[in-house]
Amino acid sequence: KCEVPLVIVGGGEISDSSGDSSFEVIDFEGREKCNISIPDMRTERTLYNLIYEPKGPNILACNGLSSSESAICDKWGMTGSNQSWTYHSRPHRESYELRKYGRYAAESMTIDNEPVILGGMVNKGNIHQVTNDSSIYGVIWIPCQLRTRRAFFCAVKLQESVYINTGGIGSDLNVLKTVSFRKCWRREYVYPIQKRDLPDIPSPLSGHGCAGLPDSYDFIVAGGSRTQRDDSQSDSYIYSWGDNSWNKTDSMKTARFGHKLVTVGQNIFAIGGKQRNLNKYLDSI
């Protein structure tokens, strides 16, 4: 019914003491025929991953801080029958070390039609550790490690084999400004993409958003915080693939932490997040 991409927003932290399980679907063109509803998840989830699985097609809700002590993915089938969320898989099932651990503040995306989970914090009871563990889902979750341990970071896909990791909190719990090129798939990247060392972001950032620029291999990072005690920021930086350099660009109108940047058509939108200095949760775009 819908030929232009829709944006799904759901779950997350809505106050200091509560998460959410509901969803809303945003159509930036306001077309009535694209009025789609998604049922609530089986449990509230914060700092979790929402991933598109084309082979279902399904929407996956994975990881996060929830009532489950271990990492679990649930799925909602995009069949149009308004079915409920059901169990899908356990991302840590194939890892003896992490099998009983949960995970939150990870990154996720779909690459070459496969859901991918990257890094984050693994937790069991009072144990919280930054991880470089990453997984690709085929029939089971298959490991693919990050080179650097990262949580609260942002990753952007360049092609169906390559993604770029930016910033985040590292293993020593300091905020990172490093950027890394990563390939974990058999599929090769194509020109002009090639493996390279990327310069650091001009400022350390965690809880920031990132997105590819339309019709380009350039990408933008915006918002986040520079230290664990820092206020939310509004600064934005664009990475140029052609120049292999960063340049400061216009700031967001609102400082945000924990938000998402999404590219829809020729526009990039900043959705939600938190103003840490004011302890204010945002519903603005």
C-alpha cells in the first residue's frame, strides 16, 4: 500500500522510572492509505534494538532492559493480519560465555537482507560490561566481532557489506571519538568504497545519532554527549567519503541524547531522545 518509506517508533524510555511497549508509525507525507498500526510488544523494553527482517517480512525487537534476564528477540509479522508479537530467537544462544547475559545499548541494522546486532553492554545481575560481540542472523545468530568494544555508539551502513562505527562508550567507560570501517560478509564492496582508516570525530560522542546522506556515501553524526556527565549536545558533523574528512555543519534545533537520525527521501529527521541537563524526554521531530 505504501510506496514511500515509513518510520516505526516504539518502546524506549519515557521517564526515569518507566519504559514503553507501544508503537506508532510515521508517514511524513500523511497519506491515509498508509495508516498502519502495530500491536504492543509482549514486554516493555528500553535501550533495545528494532530491526527489519526482509525474509519474513518481520519486525524484530531484540535485547534491551526488560523483564527478561537474557537477550531475547521477539517478532511481529508484517502480514497485514494484525497478529501479536511472538518469540523469534536468542542472540546469545550460540555463545557459551554470554548465554545467560542480557544486552542493551547495542547498535543494529539489516545488511544483505540479514538482521545484525553490534556491540553494546552485556549484563547479568549487577555486572555490566561493554562488549565487542556482534551477530548476524541467518538460521541462527552467527558471531562477527567488532575490533573495538563499544556501547551507546552509532553505526551507519554504506553498502550491503560495509558499515562504519562511530564513537560510543569504550571498555574503560570513557567516551570514544574513534571511527572504524567494518566488513563481516562474504559479499564484496564496490567502487568507490574501499577499506580505509577514517579520522576521529572532531569530538568524543556517545548517545548520538547518525545517518547516510541522500544519494551519497557521506554521512552525518549529530547530538549525543561528550562525557558520561555531559549535557545533551546539538552539534552536527558530516563525514565526506571523497575527502576522508569531517566538517562541522548546522546544529540541530534541539539538543538530544539517545535519539535516532533517519533518512527519508531527501531529508534527515532527528526523532525523540532526551535533554539530559533538563531531564526532559522528547517527543519532537
